Amino acid sequence: MVFSSLYFLYLFLAVVFVAYYVCRTLPQKNVVLIIASLVFYAWGEPVWVVMLVFSALLNWLCALGIGKYREKTLGKVFVGAAIGIDLLLLIIFKYSGFIVENINALLHIGIPVPQIVMPIGISFFTFQAISYIMDCYWETVEPQKKFHKFLLYLSLFPQLVAGPIVRYSVIENEIDNRKITALDISEGAMRAIIGVSKKVIIANNLYAVVDQFFGSDISNLSFLGTWYTVILYSLYVYFDFSGYSDIAIGLGRMFGFHFNENFNYPFICKSISEFWQRWHISLSSFFRDYLFYMPIFGRPRKYLNLFLVWFCTGMWHGASWNFIIWGLYFGVFIFIETLIGKKRMKKWNIVLTHIYSKIIIIIGFGIFYFTDFGQLGHFFLNISGISMLTNGNAFGDILIWNSLLNNIWLIIFAIAVSMPIVPKLKHFFFEWGNNTVYAVGKVGATVICCALLIISSILLVDNTNNPFLYFRF
């Protein structure tokens, strides 16, 4: 089941919401959420619920062992066992085919490539489990003694299949102590509607254009056509993933949970380092806190750890070499910016820093898109202009101009929404202390959200296949 479906919005969510608020006590509400989360996860492939529950049971038991034997060798054994099994399952289900394919190519042998279906969201709930184990070992949190409460944390349906990666410390207190106000419900619903609108109105329409030009052989695509399409793809990925995060954060708030932000208008960045402080924040902070400072050969090694972080960042996104190259690509620029230093970069001309960062980011999304190396090679030839010299590709063409004219309002709207305009409007209407302005803002926001929900619902009527990009990660 996906958030951007009529079944979810008007059936599943409605039933869960009513059942949740019919219950009077918090333990009863937690039971409703656990059942709803397991049903939500089992909607497509019921068998993988066993995997989810096993992961929860394994990490819950190991955390109890860590809490009991933290100062002894056995405590470290529990840490190693939990993380080792978590990563082993992730490797088996997500990377086994990729590993065998590369072994066959390297050694020229014919080991059968395993065809294993990957459980949806395994990367997300595995990383949540690892963060919980490490936080228990570091005494950042106390091990949860009740299994059903830990299962609620790991399986909570708003963030289960595509993040954000929610740490136990964020919702630890809210599992047992949370109060839901009318403001939580209204603002949570508005946030979720905005997320659905990002996906259905903006992301889906952007991808239709991207697929038109990148969905087949791009060897003859023009220079401007390549830049045009990859820019739209960059916007598509942002709206698709940030839309999901908005829905997750909004739904969480409707049920009393306050998740951390996962995106903070990344395209306003002035450097690649700043981009990754604003993009997929839960993943970048995970690698920063649990991998970057990890001792290698007895102590943390800054540049070796930096390489490891960006290799793993790329690898996390998929079992394909283009993702690894994509991660290392950004790692190289992070490394260069580290050598230059923040103080020096602040002295750069602001226009040049914006141009530099956007070019690097946009080309990076091209690497992210093309899993086929032949197509990726054509992408680099096209975007650099070399294909105009070697292959006679055009600088621009009529199809691109027509596409731009036909989609100009969508593109302008997408660029505008990717900028921090909404926070400025919220500040204007809700933080001045003027009751009239506040009332106008509330009414206006409600009307806009209702209109967005109606438009999104109409667009979803004939759209049966509407998955989020990050479901496959």
C-alpha cells in the first residue's frame, strides 16, 4: 500500500484514524497502531511481516542483553550479533544478486544469480534498528523492556517503508506519554496533504516529461535536451521523496508523534556540504553519527572514514555501480570543500557558489538515474557538449522547446515550491500576533489544502500504479 492511493487516503487511514480515537487509553491506541502498521506492511507481500517482526524481536532481545551486560564482553557480543545479523539480512535481500553478478564478471564463472525479492523498506527499518542498538550501547537511550512498544517504534506505518529514519530517542517518550491536540491533527493533516500534492501534482507530472526523453536511448538527445531533462529529474526526486517525508511527518503528528525534518529546502544550498545538511537529513546524520567517527585501526581516520561514508551512502541507495559512483562523486566534492575550508568558501561570490553547487548536484542526479553504463556514458557526452562534436548531436531541438512551453507553468511552480516561500508566508500570517491576519492565514491555508486534496484525488482516480521512488531503497 502506498500513501498516494485512494485506498490509503479514504479507506485505510480513515478506519485507523477512527479506531485510534475511539480508544480511550494510550496502550489501546498503541495496539491499534501496531495492528495497522503490520496490516499496512502486509498489504502487498504478507510474508515479509515475518521478517519485520523477526528484526524487531532480534534487536529488542539484543538491546536487553546490552543493557544487562554493557560493561562486560558479553555486551559487545550482543552489539556485534545484532548489527551483524541486521547487515547480513540486508546484504542477502538487497545485494546478493549484485555481488554474485560481479563475482561472475570478475572471475568469468557462472554462479547462478539469486532472484530474491527485496522486502519494501528494509534499508529504513534496518538502519533504525542499528541506530537503536548503538544508542543503547552508548547509553543514549535505555533499552525498551516491552517488546510490543519496540515493535511499535520499528513498524510505525507513517515512516516504515520510505523513512525518514527515525531514531528511538526521538519518539521514546511519546510511546508512553503523548497528548494529541486539535492543532496536532489539523497541522498534521495539512502537512500530509501537502506531501500527497507534491507527489501527485508535481512529481508524477515531472516524471512523465523525464521518461519521455530519458526513458529510451539518449545517444541522439540534444545538449539542451539533456540539461532540461536532468534538471526536471532532480526536481522530481526532490518532490517525490520530500513529499513522502511530508506525509510521514504529517501522519505521525496526527497520531501524536513528532518526527524530525528530513528535508530543508536543499536547492538553496551554496555548497555540496550544505546540500547534504539539507537533503535526506536522517540518512546523512545516521552515517555522520554511526560511521564517520568509527575507529579504524584503533582511531577515527578522517579521510578514510569520509570515503567509507560516501561509499556506503551510494551503496545504500541501490545494488548498482551507478549508485556507488554517485555516492563517491559527492564524496569527492565534500573532500575538496573540506580541504578548502568553510571560511574560505564563505568569501566566494554568492552567485558563483550557487552556480557551482547546482551544476554538481544536477549532474549527480544524472549519475543517479542511469543504471546502464552505456546510457550513462551518453549522458556525460551529451551534457558536456562533446556529443555535438563527435556524434553531430544538436544544441537544441523543437521537441525540447515544445516540451518546455507545454510544461512551463509546472516547472515554474515546482521551482517556486522548492524554495522556502511557504515558511515566509507562515511567518507573515501566523507569527505577527495580529488576530485578523492569523484568521485570514488559517482560512486561506485550509481552503488551499482542501483544493489540493481534491485535485490530487481526481488525479489518482485513474492512476493505479503510483509508487514512491524511495520504496525500492
